[in-house]
Amino acid sequence: MKHIYERINDMQSTFTNNLQKISSYVYEEPKIFAVHSAAEAGKIMGVSETTVIRFCQKLGYKGYSALQEEVQQYLFQKSSLSDYAETKSVDQKTTEPIKGLMGNDLQAIQKVMQQIPEAHLETAVTKIAAADHVLISGVRSSHALASWFAFSLDIVLGNTRLYQPNVDDVLLRISELTEKSVFIAFSFHRYAVDPIHVAKLAKQQGAFVIAFTDSPISPITANASLVLPVQLQVKSTLDIAPAVLSLANSIVSAITLKKPDQFQKRAALFDSIKGQDFFA
């Protein structure tokens, strides 16, 4: 992106108002250029497709795809931790700054609620609830999200397993999947390759693949049957986690409501175990 910014800076004085508008979006919302076609990006920004292409050519690119490729490379390869502190904005004069930060998370959750169609969430709930086996994967920064979801689903359904690369044999785990199974991947920037490879194998096995990710063009989506994108103006999984956990928790809750009898049986079995020695 540094290359793009330098070109914009050099050409800024020659830009028309529409080209100035596009350059502002490059700085503020680069994901628009990574995710959308020239026509779609132009519609979002309120300019024509021709103007978008002219902007790219003005910067010295052969066309829109050349600029898009550079933006995608920046978004998908750059470390997200360097941006984490910059996203934390709260009124410094407030007497409750920590609650202010919680308010930021609330806004992120509300944004995700607007982004994902209810029909997609219903599909996820229906597929998971009817699955004969659920396999979940997430590594590095996504591991905690995957682990929590696997634990919660196992309490509710009892047929869930968290794939652990250092413990499990991947071929054995994949061989357990059927056309009635569901594989769920948590794949966020910087997109570890392990869940992507497992998703590909799961899809080949006939399983329904659900991807929790942060972009409709992230690498995991190529092998996903259903994508649940959490698209925020941040790349750090630390920023995205509250919205992802809220989304995951809502899916677990919906499954509980969809299969109340099964949940009650699971709860009764759970409570019947004499495990006092494991608790203080």
C-alpha cells in the first residue's frame, strides 16, 4: 500500500473531485478495492466504473485488477497486531473509559448483525443441528474462538470435535466425516493454512463447510459451502473476537432452542456425573 500512497501523493494536485473522493476511500476503506469489482466499488463510492479505472490508470496501473492485487496483498499479508492499538478510540474525558471500549465492541456486534443475512444464520443452525458429526478447526489467533465453539456445541449436541493439528491424524479425522457432517473453520487474518487444507479435504469428503472469516474473498472461502464474514474496519483478531464470539454464541443458543429435548438430555447426563473431586 505504501507504493499506492506514494503515487496518490505525487498525483494529488491533478485529481478531479471524483478522483479525490476515490483516493480518500483508498486510505480509509481499502477493503472496498480488495473485495469488489470496479463497477461495484464505484457504486459504493458514488462514482462511475470508468472513473475508477481512470483513477487506477492515473496512478500508473494498467487497470483496476493491478491495483486490486496490490491492495489484496497488503490486506492479507500484513501483520494485524501493529494496527491493534490504533483502533482503540474512546473519549479521553469520559469517567468510564473501559466501558467506552465495551461500547466499541457493542457497535461492532451491531454492524455484524446488519451484514449477515438471517437466512445464512438459519442455514448454519439447521446444518449443524442435523449433522451426524461436527469437526471444528482454528489455529493461532483463531484457536481460542474455535475451542470455545467446539466446547459449547459439544455440550449441546455431543457429536463435536475440535481438530488439534499436533494431536490428531488429519486423514483419520476427515475419514469420519460424511455427507451429513459439518466442518467449521475459524480463519482470520493472517489466514493460517492448516484450516484451509482441512476445509478442502472436508469438502471433498462431502461435508458441509462453514467458514467464520473476515472477508468474502479470504482464502478459506474457496472451499466453503457457507461463509459467515465478520467484516469490520480492522484486521486484528483481538478486535474482531467479541463480534465473532457473539455470533457463535447466538448460533449455539439457536441450536439449543431448535432441539430442546436433546439439550435437556445432554444437560441431565452432564449433571448426573459424580464429579465432585474435580471441583473445589
